[in-house]
Amino acid sequence: MANPKNEGVKKPNIFVRMGRKLKETFSELKRVTWPTFPKVVKNTCVVLVVVLAFLVVVTGINYGLQALLNLITSIGA
């Protein structure tokens, strides 16, 4: 049973639909407020500092657990 609403309505081919989507995407990108270069550099530095801080914490935990494991295995042997 055909849907009476869609009778006679043909869907555009894939290239037409892709073209429309690209056009909409570029139109949307024109409306975006892009950050200034100094703001990008500042935010990048903040991210790098946070990543390095987590690296130090995780490395410290790793060394601590490794020392604890070595202590436990040396007691058992």
C-alpha cells in the first residue's frame, strides 16, 4: 500500500542532497564566531598545563604502586 502523501514526490539524487548539505554547512560556518589567535594560544597553554599535571599525578601513583608491589613480593619470597 503506497503512502498517498508521497505519491508523485521524488527524492532528489544523492549529489543534490550532498550539495545542499555542503552549502548549509558553509553557510553555518560563516556565522560562527571564531576565537582570536591570542585566545587560542592561551587556551592551548591551559590544556597543556592540565595534561602535564595529570601526567605527573598518574606517574607518581604508578611509581608508588610499583614500589608497593615490589615490597609485597619481596616479603613473600
